[in-house]
Amino acid sequence: MSNSTYARVSDAARFRMMLELIGPAFAAGVWSPLGATSFSFYREIPLGAAYEMETRVLSWDDKWASLPPPFVPPPLCRTQH
């Protein structure tokens, strides 16, 4: 996965979460600007590898909400003999 892919996939995950949380409000004129993004790379996700995103609301106030979507590798499959 290239570095630019993290931002693109994160944006899609945040948008999907916002639709699930306040989807009907968008019809009433509510909008959701992107204030900032920041990425910390701890380990590589190899090209073609499976991963999951656990988007959640970390904090909020009157103006902003923090929605960190960490990339989480799925549980490793172990063969049993």
C-alpha cells in the first residue's frame, strides 16, 4: 500500500461513518469539513495484504470531532496439525 492510499482510504472510512451517524442531517444543510489529517506509520501493510479499519469517535466539542481510523491487520490464520 502506498503512502497516498492511507489518506484516500481514511477519507472514505470517515465519510461512511459520518453518513451512518448523521446522514439525514446532510439533507438539512449540515456539512462535514476535513480540518486536518496526520499519519504515524508504525509498520508496513504489504501490497495486497488484508487489513481492517476501526473508525471511532475519539473526542468532540462544539466545533470539531476527532475520528481516528487506525489500520489494523486481521488476526493471523494459524494452521492446526
